[in-house]
Amino acid sequence: MDFDFEQIYNISKNSPVILCDKSDYITKMHYQAEYELLYFVSGNAEFILNGRKYFVKNGETYFIDLDREYFIKNADKKAHYISLIFSPSVFGSSDDTTRQLFNQIIIDSKVILSETILEKIRKTAKENFLNEIEKEFAIKNLIYEIFFYIIKTHQFAPLPQTSKIEKKHSIEDGILYIKKHFKENITLSDLLDTTNYSKSHFIRLFKLNTGMNYTDYLNRYRIKHSCRDLIFSDKNITEIATENGFNNIQYFSKIFKKYMECSPKQYQKKWKFK
């Protein structure tokens, strides 16, 4: 299967939202670099999301998270959809509370929206705006209304919370190292090498700025990615544990239960998209 790793749409910091009514489908695997909401207005199609096959029909709506792959095939002649594509920046900067809260949940792949909201999506997609400013505000307002409804109706799964860094200094290099190498065997020495701090100074500053020690932060970050794999992939729990930095399945289960208050299997059973 060939993959398309290019951004098909022109999303930028200046215009982080796009809403378009389409009848032409992405027919090869597309690596999703932005968030996307697909609303299948009419017709039927075969939808391949993260390697799993779904048969969609008119009125169904799907949310595609960052770093996911999908394509659509075998669409009938009546099939068309509305695509709402947006950058994470639509929820503010990385320090914005709304964006931080959004990053702490996993939205269901298949979401159910009210007819009022669906009508607003259809209307906004066809509306002729006076200028780009008016258009962008209308689409952003639509995004907030959609996700307020999703949150209100509990169409999401929880993720473990990680504290933000409140001060700007080289402790951030340690955080970036964790995010880049979390699948590997990270040691305290590895983190010290990124900051040039002494062991005691690093431990004190890390705790001061994140509210937790480096092991706790690393485990929470690994569990966060494991949660997404439990929902979106067809890998078994041992594979998910290993690929997210846990070499021991018993330890993985113990840490998972510590943060998520349930076992990996229970979490998967409750939240996995059927």
C-alpha cells in the first residue's frame, strides 16, 4: 500500500482551518498531519482507517486524530462528504488551557452529532462569505460548537495527565528527549546529558517544573501513547507495551492501572472503536 505523506490541503498558522464540500475521495493511504472531521452527507463508501475497514453511509461522521492513516474507496456515484480540517493551533497556543485539555482526551473515531450541528456544517460549507476573516471565524466557531457537543455527550476516552513546564530553561531539553525517545530504554544519565545539570539539580528542577519526577513523567507519556494504540490499532497488548517502552507486560499493566484506574484490557474493551 502506497502512502501519501504530503499535506493535501494548505493549512498554515495564518489560516489553520479548512471546510470543503467534496465528492472526490482520497483513494490512497493518506497520513493525517492535522485533525480532520469527515461528514458523509450522502451515499455509501468503504472507509479504511488505521488499517481497519468500515462501510459508511450517509449521515455518519468520523473524527481522524493526528498521525493516523486513512483512505476511501468504492464510493457510489451519489457519495459526497464535507471535510473539516484544522490545526491544533485552533485551540490556542501550547500554553492555552483549552488546547491542554483537548490533548488529554481521545475523541471517538465515529462521533454522533445532533441534526442541528450537522445542518450548521452543511450550511457553513456552502455559505459565500464576504471575506476570509469572516469565513475563518465562522469555521472556528463551528469547530468549538462541534467539540463542545462531543465533550458534553462523553464521546471521548481519558488520557493520563502530564504537567506542563512553566519556566523556560534547559530542563525542557530533558522533556523533549523523553518525547522523542520514549519507546527506548531511557536512563537518568541520558537526560542529564541533554541538560548538563548535576543529578541532584536536575531532579529538583524537573520536579519543580512538572510536579512529578522524571520516571513518573516518562511512564505517563508512555501510557498516553499506549491508550491511543489500544483504541486505534489491532496490535495485542504485549506488542503495544513493548512498542511504547515497556519490556515487561506485568509492569506495563501495573503502571497502566495506576494512571488509568483500570487494566489495559478493560480500557480497550470500553473505548475501542467497533
